[in-house]
Amino acid sequence: MELTVSIVFLVLAFFILFAAIKIVPQGREFTVERFGRYTRTLKPGISFLTPFVEGVGRRVNMMEQVLDVPQQEVITKDNAVVKVDGIVFIQVMDAAAAAYRVDNLNYAIAQLAMTNLRTVVGSMELDEVLSQRDQINTRLLHVIDAATGPWGVKVARIEIKDLMPGPDITNAMARQMKAERERRAVITEADGEKSAAIARAEGAKQAAILEAEGRREAAYRDAEAREREAEAEAKATAMVSEAIARGDVNAINYFIAQKYVEAFAKLAESPQQKTVIVPAEMSALVGTVGGIGELVKAINGPDRPVPPRPAPAQTPPRTRSSAVPTTGA
């Protein structure tokens, strides 16, 4: 009997000790209730409760948690249907508020994220939804964090995990992307042709400038040569004129011989001339050339040697002219 009583007392003492001493692990907080009413929150470590009066109410996870937002179909502003899901990162900041101000905290936050996700995506067009995920995340974070503040929860981040348009929209997007790539290729090719045309035009411009400069330089040199030739001709004409003024007949013979030789040379060089008529009286031409020698002697003075006068050419007595065939140029 005494043994039984001792065992009962030992069991009762163990039960009282177990009810009075509470060890809270790191990352958790326990709420304490006295006769069902919240009184305080136990932090990580060892704590003591009043047996049979106080008890642990809720064990709250204070670490950051990840909640999945279920996938749902959302109609965008331009009547496109997309499937959207996401994830929410939350952390409980007030254990008592999270335990007693909302029932089933995780479920409540997931539903809140789903409804706001539908609202935000539904107010945007499809192109905006696909290209502005950061803006969607920011708007959702602002709305959900403000809504969960009274629950003692801090929403750290919200991320859109997947956006999946319908098959018809996907095909249309693929065709649009292909058309855009082709358009860019055409633009790039046109820009290349434009650059090549500009380069060719610039090259032609430079070539024309260089050619014009060459023609200008050639014309300048031709003019200079003609000017010098004219000066020489003027000097020769002046000298001959002085000789004529002194009564020297050889000066006149000089001009006649010069024009005679030039005319005969042009006749021989003509591409249309097949036959050249050579005068039979070549002695007259030779005599004229001899007169040139006398003129030169008269100009140079008596001290300067004069080249010997060539002998007159012997011509047949009966032949007045002869035809010499030539080949045109």
C-alpha cells in the first residue's frame, strides 16, 4: 500500500514538474494561457508555468516561411487567359497576433495572395504581364504586407513563379516573334546596303575629286606649255619681223617653208588619206630650206658657223608627180 502511494506521488510530481517547466526551442515562441486566456509569450529557452493554472496555448514558428500560391487562370485586361502561380515569403513578428487574430494563418495568406494576384494581373495587358513581373511583385508585396500587418506577419517577398498563356496565344506569340526577327533582319540588311551605297558614293566622290584635280593640273601645265610656246613663237616672230624690216627676203622664205612643212605633215598624218602626193619640184622646198639657213646666218652674225646647204635633189625630167601609197593610221 505504501509502495502504491509512493508511486502515485512520484507520478504526480513528475506530471507537475513537466507542466511547470517548459523549454522553448530556438525559432519558436509559445503563448501562455491562464484558464484559456492569453497572458504572455514564452521566448526560446527555459520557462516556468503555474501548474494546473497556466498552460501552453499555441506554438508559433518565428522563422521565415515559404508559402505556395496555387495556380489559377486569370483573364488579363485584353481578354487573354493565362495561368499564374507564385510563392510568398513570410515571417511572424508577433506570435500572439498570429495565433489569436487569424485562424489558419498559412491558408489565409495563400488565399489573400491568390485574390490580389488575380486583381493585379487582371488590370494589365498580356504584354505588360509578361514583361513587367517586377512591377507585379512590387504591387502584390505592398498590398499583402499591408493586409497581413494586423496579423503580426511580415511579408518579405512575393515572386511570380510561372506565367503560362494558352496554346493559341503561345502560337501567336511565336509567329509574332518570328515576324519581328525577320523585320530586324530586313532592317539590318537594309542598313548594310545603305552603308555600302554610302561608301561607294564616297569613293566615287573622292575619285571624281582626284580626277578633277588631275585634269586641272594637266590643264594648268598645258596652259603653261602653250604660254611658253607662244612666248618662243613671239620672240621668233619678232626676230623675223626685224629681219623683214631690214629687207631680208629669207625671213619671208622662213615663214613659207614652215607653213609648207606643217601642211605636208598634216596631210601625211591624216587617217583618211590613203595616198600622199609628193611634189616633183622638191628642189623648190629645198631651196626654201636653204633660205632658212641664210636667215639663221644673218641672225647669228658673221662669226657663227652656218650649217652647209644641202644639194638640190635630182628629179626626173619627164615625171611631174608621183603617188606614194601610205597606210592610214
